[in-house]
Amino acid sequence: MENDVLAAVYRTYSREIYLYLYGLSHNRQLSEDLMQETFAKALITVVTADTGIRAWLYKVARNLYFNTYRRDKRLIIGLENAENKAEIREE
């Protein structure tokens, strides 16, 4: 029964959540990955009756995107710092 409900939720909201994430990231692969992760979290998290499933999915998708953005931004900054240090040593 729960599988049927989750499948119906996935069919109803997966494209909408994907498009939302694509609007944030402008990256197809990242949007697909985060959309899948959003629904994976739906498998393990119980949504309370107070919260609508649609709003909850958007919240999870947004949080996953911004967590990924912050992680990748730190990685990019770290790489830039390493490149700058290498250029200084070469001079």
C-alpha cells in the first residue's frame, strides 16, 4: 500500500520537482540526481499530517540543492586557492 502511495506521489511531483531544481542549478544531471535523492528521503521520512507532501518535497529539494551548492562552492574555492599557490611557486 505504501509503495502505491509513493509511486503516485512520484508520478505526480517528480517532473515538477525536477524543473524546480533545474531552475535553481541550470544543470540537468545535478537536477536529476537531487530529484532522485528528494524522493529517496521521502521513502525514509514520515511526513506529518500538518505538512502537505508538495510543500515538503519542495523543502527537501531546496535544502539538497543548497547543501550541494555550498559543498561544491567550497571545493571550487579550494581548487582556486591551490592553483594560485602553484602559480606563486612557479614565479
